[in-house]
Amino acid sequence: METVDRIHKTLTSRHRGQDFLGNAQQVIDRILARGGVKFAFQPKMELIDYEARNGQLLDVFEVDSQDGAVVFRGSSAVALTTAFGHYLRYYTKCDVHWEDGGDYSLAAFPSSLEALPVPTEKKRVVFMAKWRYYQNTCTASYSFAWKNWTQWEADIDWMAINGYNLPLAFTGQELIWQALWRQYGVSDAGLQEYFSGPAFLTWQRMANIRAYGGPLSDSWINQQADLQRHILQRYLELGMVPVMPAFNGVVPAEMQSLFPNANITRLPTWNNFPEEYSCNYILSSTDPLFVEIGQKFLEQQFALWGEDVAKSHIYNTDTFNENKPASSEYSYLAGSSAAVYNSMIAADPEAIWLMQGWLFVNDRTFWTDENIASYLAGVPDHGLVILDLSSEDLPVWDKIAANQKQFLWCMLHNYGGRRALYGDLTLLSTDPYRVAHTVPEYFLGIGLTMEAIDQNPIVYEFMSEVAWQQDNEVINVSTWVAEYATRRYALQHAAVPMETRAVIEVAWQALFHNNYNGETPVCHHPCYRQSVLTQKPTWSMYQDKSTGATHLVDVWTALVLAGGNMSQAEAIFQQERANVHAPRAYTYDLVDVGRQVMTNLFLDYYTIAQHFYTTNDALGLQYMLREMLGLIRDLDRLLGSHDSYLLGKWIAQARRWAANDDYDEANLFDFNARNQVTLWGDNGEIDDYASKNWAGLVGQYYWSRWELFLQMSLTALRANTTLDGDAYDAKELAIGQSFVQDFTHLFADEATGDTYAIAQELHASYGNAYKSPHGYILRQNTDVAGGSAANVLPQPMWTGNLRQLEKLCDITLYCVGFTTEGLLKNDENNLVPREGVHFFVKGKCQVDEATGKIRC
């Protein structure tokens, strides 16, 4: 239990000299101010002791009342702010999410101090474990690359009310590296070949790439250092322990000539990046310089930020991240990890290395049980804690525990910020607790390790509450989801009609059972947890269909139907408290669910087009070209109606970091922003890995790719040949290269249009409100004879929604009807009885004189 004791010492050392009561109150004040609350809520707050359980001292909070006043008690500042978060959710029925994840309107929050609910009995909650970790090294680039202090402050407040006490603190470290490498004689030119651009720093830090997207200016480096000072100070004020960066062996190329006797080698290329931007230079762990550089980096980090904020005793660095070790010999692997740890304790004898365990997942061929054991043996058990980075999907905690090392159960969930509605709340409700009780001596807590935030907020809020799951208490997920929906849309407010509440509650239960109940497992390369619409077009694409597309249409319908009443409720919200609107989460979800419905349907469009291409039917493909491009345009309009789905906002945030009037730097940051979400490299080395469903990106970039692909395919069919893949690849790459360099093309950084009105319109085109001009006739218990010959294409559609099947039949050449099995039919004459199958036939069909086929 030595590690546990050292962890407790580390955490409690952050408490000295801090006004935790006052700092927790400031979190409350800021959150309520963002929500437009005009009166001061100042609950009585008290610090209480940790709770001792199984040899650990665990955080605890209480929500109580005294003499008619609300009371929060907590064992730390984060425990106190978590008490407020609990009160906000379960007493006032309000919720707070990420900036681009939901709501800050607090529409249901009482309109006066006197109306605040006062607890009738004490609620005491003990956290499952001491540590609650937040972030992934990739999050720094995919989500936090352009955030300013105002945004960071809101994010830290979100961490605070959700109980996170161990956040990653990687911002601003380039100022230290710059100074350190200059001390070793590295020139400014050498630094330019070392640092990557702001959107790609994560992978330069982890030895994957170098210089790409750079150079970094002194202005940007200094601004980021100032931002880090704010971040670290706030962590200190709240008793959070920042996970600080450390040295992993990556050095500038010039170090090889400056230290010719040093053992410096080059890594292989990474993801096909050219040597100019990869093949990083690595200092051998056996070289004396390794510990020296690692020690100096930490010491300069302490000196720059101050020991009180930066000497947290918890440090992160990752070796062999998606890079294969040079040897599997015990001495090499153990020596590599030992060098990292020794460089830490040389500067901080109490150091604990918090390591991401991704390397064990990414290359399972190399990282056998034997090699894992060799690598972990280089660090004493009390000096290493491992983030089991994807415990919910690709767990390795059992291998870690088998080597007597301690770990945090982490949820990765998202890769690159790609968009889809998915998660497994049922697994999250049980597995961390199960693992904690399976290997209690090695389980130290939980973590959120998503590569990007601002997606699927329900998953992250739920996982946060898992951290204080009680003994023998399994969360009732269905009940929790119902409460979540109530908070998210302020359904408890009298302004929201009962029928609207009922419709939304049913819709969210459908979302839970179909999208958030484990039917959509997360995956890595190749991972199609994204629409084919946002992938580079080919005729061999597929998408995981393990979650049915049908039910989601009904969820979208429910949200659209609720829109009128939500708009009426907004007027009442504003009467009670000026400038308070209907919960922003409602329009956020209206877009998000509509986006998923439309991109799901696009897969069926693609499947039909794919059939026409492979059967050399130019006319059929021509019909689908028009429909597919029209859907993409419509999706862009829907996304553009909400400011959480704008490419322009991402670009504007990047450009504002440029020094005053430095248009070259603004354009460089613009390039970084565009390239990361598109080509991810000059030549599409990791293209579409970080794709986004954003207005502008959909309407220009994705539309242009699909238009090129479909037109070239159609031209090929008309010439009685096939698509020239090489020619298409070259033109498609040219589209991307032009897009990331076209700084004169501006994208809206504010929403345009009425979300509700646009959603209504598109629901009538792609959802349950679609009305076919043909008028379909139902033939019950009937199918079409002829087997596959009677089908327009061999496979059924993904959707089983009848209105969407009508839509698909209407836009598909030769389709005269469809069955409830989702098969589009080209024959309405040879009908046969078939129990349980129903045939819907178009009411208006005629024979195409040119082809002799039925055309409707």
C-alpha cells in the first residue's frame, strides 16, 4: 500500500494554505453567473475528514441543511464542488455540460433565493477511490489546442463539479523545452525542425512527428505559458493535482551533432509521414544524458511555474507510443522504463510516473505478457501508476495487476472527435465497481481519457457519477437516464407541458436502449464510428450497423414535436429571469440526433449508388448523385444553425492566437486547424481520422469530395469503363490541399438560421414527416415472387422506418415498392402470400419507354 500512502500525501499536500471554502464558493458563483442567475447563492460549507476504507482515505461529500439553509460538506475543495454539482442536478434539476455539449442556461434554476430547495435529509457520498483522472494526451490537440482562459476556466469548473482531482497539465511546456534545448546549444533553426504546430504538438511530444505545422513563434509559446500559469493556479486553488509533463527521450536533430558521442538514433516513419516530418531523434535510455535532461526539464519546470503548483509529484510521459521498441530483451525494456523513472526521482524523490497504457493495446503482437512484465519491472511498484486507457473496450488492467502495478480504470470512448451517438452505460454502471473489487490492492481510481470532448455528453456525465458508486449499489441506468433528460431540458419546470415531458422521456429511453447500451462498441484502426459521408469516398466502404437506424428516426420525431412547446416555454423562462432561454441542450440534441438520422440514411443512399455503379447503370447512378449531394447540402444547413457545429468557430479560435497583425501566423494556425480535421498531413497521411460533422466542413469539403467521386464514376460508366482510382485519388487530394490553404474562404463562426424551423423542414424530407407524392398501397402478408431478381439491389436497406423506405424507393430508379424486410422491389405484378411480410407498392407507376422497365 506504499503507493496509496504516497498518493494520499500528494493529494493532501495540496490543501495547505488554500482557502478551499472560498475557492469552492467561487466555482458556484461562476457557474451560476454563466447561467444568468442574478442572485447570490452562498450555502454554508464545511471541511470534514476523509473516510477510511480498506486502508485508503477516501474523499467524501455531504449535502445537508441547517436552520433552513443549504449545507455542503466535503473532505476537499473538489469534494465540496462535487456536492454543489450533486445539489444542482438532484435538487434544482439543472445540468451543466461542456461548452459544446449542452447547456448553461440553468433554465430550471429557481428564480429567487427563497425558492431554492432545502434538503430534508442528509445525503452522504463516499468516492469509490482516491483518484479521478481527466484528459488524454491527445485531448490537448483535438479539443484544447485553441482554448483561451475563459474556456479553460469553464472546463475546470466542469471538472470540479464532477469530482476530478487529477487533471493532465500539458499546456505551455514548450517554453521550458525551448529554454532547455537552447542551454544545450540547439539553434532557433534546430528548434523549428523540432516543434510541431499547435494542432499537432501531442504527436511531436510522443515522438511520432516533428516540425509538422510549425514553426512556433515566441509569441505563441509565451501566450501558452501565461495560460498554463492560470491553469496551474486554479488547480492549486481547488486542491487538484496536476499531472505534469516529463522527458521521454525525444531530442532535436541538432543534438546529434552537438553531442556526437551520445547514443541518439532515429525512429521509423509514423503513419507514412515523410522523413522531413517524422523519424524522430531518440536519446537512448542507457545514455547518461537521458537522466540529466529529464532531471533538468523537471527542475526548470519547478522554477518557471513555482514548486507550489508544479511539483505535484505526479508526472506523465509516454515511451514507444505507436513506435515498436528496438529490442525485446529484458535489459532493454526494463532499462527504458527505469531511465524515465530515474530522471523523475533525480528531480523529485517523491515522483510517481503516471503512464498511459496505450502502447500495450496498440501493438499486442510485440507487447506479450513477457515483454509487458519486462518493461514494468524497470520501475518500483510504488513509483508507477498506469492509465488503463480503454478499460471499457480494450482492457489490460489484468496484465498490469499481474505485475503488481497499480492502475486507473479509464474510459477512452472517442477517437479524434469523430461523431456518432454511442456508448455503453450498462457496462459503465458495473465494470469499474467489479474491477475495483476484483483487484482492490491495484485499483486506484477512474479516469476519462477521451481523445476529444464535446460529444456524447451523457456518457461522460454518467461515467463521472460512477466515481462515487456505493457498496453493493448498482446504478439503475434507466432511472438515471430519465432524470438526465429531465435536467437536460428543464422538464420539471411548470412551463413544459406534461405531454412534452412524456414524449422526451420515451425518446431518451429509446436512445439509452439502442445507442447507449453497448450495441456500438468502440474500436480503433480501422474504426468506422463515423458516417461514410465524412470518409474519403470509395466504392468499397462499409459502416458498422450493429445499432439499428430505425428507432433513431422516432427519437428525432419526438424532439421535433417537442420543439413548439419548448419555444413557448422559453417565453415563461424569460419572464422569470431575464435573458434565460429554453435549454440550449434541446437545440444541441435536435441537431445531433437529426445529424445522425441523416448520415445513417446517407449510408442507404450510398448502398444504392454503389449497386448502380457495380451493375454499370449510369442512369441509376445519376439519380443518386443528385440525391446524395442534396442531402449533404441539407445536413450542412442543419449543422450551421447551432454554434456547436461550426468549422468557422474552430478556425476563428485558431486565428485569434496569432500575434497582432501577423497574418502569416494567423494563416499558419488556420492551416493547422483545417488540416487536423481533414488531411491530417500534407498528403492525407491520416485523412479523416479527426473528421467532424461541422457546417462548412460538410458543405464544402465533404460535398466537393463526393461531387468529384460521383461525377467521375458517372463519367466512367457512360464511357463503358470503371473509375480511374489513381486519377481520382490525385484530384481528391488536390481538393484537400486547396481546402487547407484557402485562407480567403471564410466560414461562419456564428450560427445562422432557426434550428427548430430547419429541423422541421428536414424532418419532412428525411424523417417520419416525409410524404411521398406517389401514395403507397399496403399489401399485407404479401411478397414479390422471383427471389433476388425482384429486388432492385440484393441487400436490404439499413433503415426499417417506413417513411424513409418510401423516400428511398421514390429516389431509386426502377423501384416500385418495398417490403417490411427493407428490400426495394422492381416488380409489383408477381405477388405471393407470405405471412409476416408486408409489401408497399407505389400508387403511381409507369413503363419507361427507353428501358422497358417500370418507373415510378
